[in-house]
Amino acid sequence: MYTGAAMKTLALMICGLVVYAADPAEAVYWSAAKLKDMDKSANAKLNPDRHLGTERMMDSAFVAFRNGPGEAEMHENLADLLIIREGSGTVVVGGTMIEGRSTAEGEMRGKAIDGGKKYPIAAGDILYVPANVVHQFQVGPGESFTALVIKLTPRK
């Protein structure tokens, strides 16, 4: 049998999980200085195999740093709104995913894209990628970019 203190601790842990699993119910403010710190943190968390480092802002938004190409990806139920903060690269949107595989429910990753439209991206640009549309980040040698990525659930 659990003691009162153990039950309180368990309840707090469960509440913490619920809060983490959802976006905030109250306003949250990120100053320009805080965003710069998040950019640095994403860069510091770089996974060299994926050429990607991220810093989560909340469930539906994160800062992404890329210094090389990523896999082709497709999100069945979520659209991506990309706000490019620094650097440059290219995003290929559309076409056919090559060697696609499921990585999670509603998520696909693949080796590359056959076809698609190339969008050059640079600081200040915004790109919307609809749900269920394959896309891939391409970053050439010596290039990198930092973006604010917002996950949106489109109306059906």
C-alpha cells in the first residue's frame, strides 16, 4: 500500500506528464534574447548523423538547427510552418519519397525525393508545407540554417 506522501508524489508526476504532453493553456513569451539562447541550444544538441539539433519550445513548436541534408519526411496529419531565422538552404517539397518507411504513427521518412519543387530558404523567409506532403531539407557544404518550426493541424 502507498503512503500519503508516495501518492502525492505520484500524482504530481502524473500531472507533470500531462502538462508536458500538451501545449500551454496560458500565454508564453519568448524574448529575442531567449530565442537566441534557444538557437544556441539547438546547435549544441546537434546529432551529426541527422545533421539536426532541436530545442523544444512546446509540443507544437521547436527551434531546429541544420548543418547538412535531412531525410525525406512526411507528416500525415500535421503541416509544417517554417520561419527561417538564420542561414540558408533548400527545401524540396512534393514529388515521391524514395525508400519510405514508417517511423511513427502518421510519420514517414525516406532516403530522398524524386521530383518535387525546390524552395531556396534564407533568414526572414517563411515556408508552409501542407500535411501529407513529402519534403526534404537540403543544406550544402559549409551552409546551415536555424528555423522556428510550428506544427499545425489543418482543418479538414
